[in-house]
Amino acid sequence: MKKNLVLKGLPGSPGIAWGPAYLLDPLVFDIPRYSVEPSWVESEIVRFRNAVGESKKQLTEVQVQLEKEEGSKDLIVIIGTHKAILEDDRLLEEIESFIRAERANAEWAVKEIFDKHMRFFNKIKDEYLRERKRDLEQISKRLIQNTMGIEARPKIEIGDDEQVIVVAHDLAPADLAHLDKRKVVGIATDVGGEASHFAILARALGIPAVVGIKYATRETRSGDTVILDGFLGSIVINPDESTLERLRWRKSRYEAHRKELFDLRSYPAVTKDGHEANIEFPEEIPSMIDHGVKTIALFRSEYLLLTYGRLPTEEEHFKLYSEILRSVAPNYAIIRTLDVGSDKFAEIFGIALEANPALGLRAIRLCLKRREIFRTQIRALLRASVHGNLKIMFPMISTLDEVIEAKGVIEEAKAELDREGIPYSKDIKVGIMVEVPSAVAIADILARHVDFMSIGTNDLIQYALAIDRTNERVSYLFRPLDPAILRMVKTVVDAGHSAKIEVAMCGEMAGDPLYTMLLIGFLIDELSMTVPNTLRVKKIIRESTIEEAKEIANRALTFDKAMDVEKFILEEVNRRFPDELAELSSASSAKELFNA
Amino acid sequence: MKVERELEVINELGLHLRAAVEIAKLASKFGAEIFFIKNKSKANAKSVLSVASLAALKGATLKLVAEGKDAQEAAEAMAKLFKARFGEER
């Protein structure tokens, strides 16, 4: 049995719940694909039409059943839209033509045509509209099941006095209708986003939910105890008794606190565009109360590739960057140049797939190789720089040559703009991400060539401890408080400060309140994090002094093992902030908590 | 008869599924062929999926093209539906 296993997903519906897991069968089945004899084509079409009729009938039955239940109006409407799609003559004709043209069996035709439309939805920029592909997936699944004569309704038998956490691959609105809401205290799904219909309905019904957990159904067994945090989007499988006990009496307090954070989520301009907020630390910690979140510490320019699904033009780059810079001016925004590899956006760049993309031609390596793409981005950045206070950051630097070469591209672009008479800011700071161990080793050398450095902890931990991120068997090594990581962080901060440049940190560690005091103690100048984390981190900062933070950092460096550091930090933080550091603060700290 | 008209999407959620359903329902009451054109995409107003695929957000303008005997009535009814936010509050 898995103990204290933390799985991360996305917040679907706020609230905290725990209980025995009730696993819904994922209903995995192979979709047959074959050609039929010409004389059978018409009977395939009949089979398809019957399945459409049956599917509509099932959905109507669900609606009728729901009429009797209070508060299910939204659900009825959504199920109605699913029915309407099954009545879309153009769609039905398209499927029938496919059956005729390909002499395809009905299941194959349904899958083929629905997949085609779903691919189209994938390209939609707006998250809400894009999530509608999930609806298509659910409709197509029902249709295929009915074509094949498989029972489409999930079998749900929850005991009368039981209250369970439902764990499912996906939940169609109609599936939700089959659940007895009085018996379901929380729901966790492998797929889906905040805007999936299921999440919207769960919010309307007030059932805490976490979506997009990927491995929820794989890691959970029916009967496992599951704690679900619908605010931050994580679940813990089989937490120990003392943890559960503490959670019980703290729940109300915890929920009030989390509510405050969850409400912050409703500022879409900050989170949806991939913007990240940051908190600055001038010499005096209390003064940061006034600072709040004013700057953008990391803008991931890959956002553009996501948006366009192709390489953006210089104008498209320019437009977005100008907008970002204007939005925070006169404060700065750090824009990171393209950080992509063969695992992401390979098609767009036309690069070959690699056996090990994490160690492959990616980020700055790829940009220097594909100079024209890089140049386009740099030109747009320079042109946009007149609209605010721009800082440029290069990702995945591993040698000084890369820094010099990349800065060379900036200089070339400036010369070009000069010739064309196009203005740009004369004061653009250029920095690097320190996330490869070689960059840590030569941090003092690199520091002399850049204006700032930012430690990217997610990648640094992975590279430093040689963890293959896709290999779960080594994921236990991923510990931000490993002495190796602490020493590396200190090395980089000291190297930066000796060269009189600022050192920032981004990555999950930077936004996790558990580590805040430690990081301030290391004298890191800037922590970059997602907006929802700022409140909690801020609170810790405001109630700490730099002296005690330094003391904690120094003592943390004296331990030999990750576990000892974790214990120490946990005790220190828990002693000072017992309420703040609730059990499920975030999946990463929860993991340490449970291991401690 | 051919009628062309510009329609603005004014409801908060844009042309999501439910709105697309309302549009297709209304369009199907008319004999005229009704299409929406947005940038380079063209959608058949009688197809829910086709309309939803336009991914039209609040503020988007669609060109409606209706062709047939009752094109004029169809265009007017459609304009009313857009104005009524497809029956949504916001």
C-alpha cells in the first residue's frame, strides 16, 4: 500500500475533504477498426444511427432523473448541449459519409470524425472554449460504447452510510448525475482543467475537486484513504493517522485561510497569461509590505508558441512584449527567451525527437543553433523595450560561451535597429537562469558577464541529482533540501553578490512558504512565484527578522542528510507559524511534512 | 435572396456550447442557408459543432450570410438572439 503519496493536479473546486477512495472504472476499451464489405455499409450506418438514438435516450433519462433533484439545473442544461451535438445533422452526415467512403465500421468513423473536431478545439486560445473538447470526447465515448453495445453507465454502488472520494479518469456531466451527492465528499480526476464542465459543476454543487492529476486512477486503490485539497489542487493517498487527526481539528481554520487564497485566483490577467508575480526583498524586510506584487519576475515566452501553434512573427512577439512591459511600467518585467526542446514544440521548430530531451538541444542551445528564430525574438524584445523596463533572461546556460554568444546576438540586433533608425532602450539588463550544475560551478565567472542571475530550482535539482523526470522510480531523489542543493544555492548567491549583481530564485521552492525563511537567510534578493503563493510567503516574511532567517540558513548547512535538514526546517517553521503551515500547504511541502 | 449582416458577440462566455445550441436551434427553423464568417473560418449556423468551432469570444464580430426565401427573417431573428445574449444573464 502506498503511504503518504502526494499527487499534484489542478484546483477544480474549493474545499478540503478526506475519506475512502472509490475508484470508478476507467472503462478502457479498444476501438475496433476494419473495412466492411460494400454490401454491409448500409447496415453499419443503421448501427451508427441506432447508437445515436440510444445515446440520446440515455441522456434524456439522466435529465429526467435530475429533474427530481434540487440544484441540478446547470447539469440538465449541459447534458442538453451534449444531446444537441448528437442532433447536429452536419456532424452525423460527416460520420455517415466517412463510413461510406472508407467502408469503415461505425466505431472507427465516430472516432475519426470526433478526433478531427477535437484537434480543432485544441488550437483554441481561450481556455474555457478549448475545454469543450472534453465534452466532445465524452460524447464520442458514449456513442462508441453504444455502437459496441457496452454499458455506458458507470456502475456505482456506494454503501448507504459511506462517504467517499470518487477517483476517476474523467467524469462526464452525465456520470456526475449518477453519483449520489450525499455520499460523495470529494472528486479527483486524471484529466480536465479548471474550466471543464465537470469542475464547473462540482463548484456549483459545492463538492471539493481536484482535476488533471494524471496518475490518480493508477496510484489509487479503492478503499485507500485520500485527502483532497481542492484549493491548491493536490491529493494525498494514505496519510498517517496523526496527520489525519491534526487535519480534522484544523480544517475550519485551514479552510478560511485557503478561501482567502482561492479568491486570489479570480484575477485572470495575472495567472492566465503565464505571468508570474514576484516579491522583492530590499534590505529591510518590513518595507516590502508596501511593495506587494508589482513586477513580473518571469514571463515564459513559450506562451506565444502555445497561442499560435507556430513560430510567431516579429510583430506578434513585439505586440505581446510591449503589452507586458506597459502593464507593469515603471516596474520591470523579466522576459525569458524561448525555453523549448524536442519534448515540447518539436514540430514547430522542425527538430528531431530525442531520446533524452532534458539533456538535448533545447532552450538557449536550440536558439543559438536556430539563429533566425532567436534573432526575431531578440529584435522584438529590443523594439518593445521602449514601452517599459525590460530585462532579458536566457534559460539553461551551461557555459560562458553561450552567454557571450547570446549577448552577441543582442548586440547585432541593436546595430541592425540603429541602421534602420528604430529606437530601443539603452538600459536593458541581461541575465541568465542558473539551472545546470556546470553553471553553478562557474557562477563567479558567469556573474562577471551578466546583470543578474536566477536560480531555477526545478531543473537544478533534477540535473544536480541526475533525476530523469519521466522516471518515477527515481522521483524520491527530488528533495529541495538536499545538502547538495543548499550548497549550490549558497554558491550562486555568494558568487552573485561578490560580483555585485542580484540573485533571484524561481521554481516551486521559491514559492513554497516552507522554504521562505531559509531562502531569505541565504540573502536571495528576489523570490519569484505564482500569485496565489504570494500571500502566504508575504506573511512569513513580514513576521520574520533577517537575523533569525540567517541563523536558520546557517544551521541548515550543517546537516549531512536531506532528511535531517527537512526535519530541522519543519520544526523551525512549524514552531513560528503553526497555523500558516497547514498540512497540505502545497504538494511539495506536504511531502516533506509527511516524511518527517 | 441573399442577406448579409454583422453580428457582435456580447455575452460573457462567447459562443460556447450552450450558445451554439441556441443558434443551431433557431437556424434550423428557417429554410435559408445560414453561415457565419469570422476571419477565414466559415460555420454553418445549423451545426452546433460548426458554430462552437468558431471560438468566438465576447466582443468578436461575425458576418452572417443568409441565402434563401426567408433569409431576411432569419437574419433578423439571429440578430435578436445575439442581442439577447442567447438568453444568458451576462
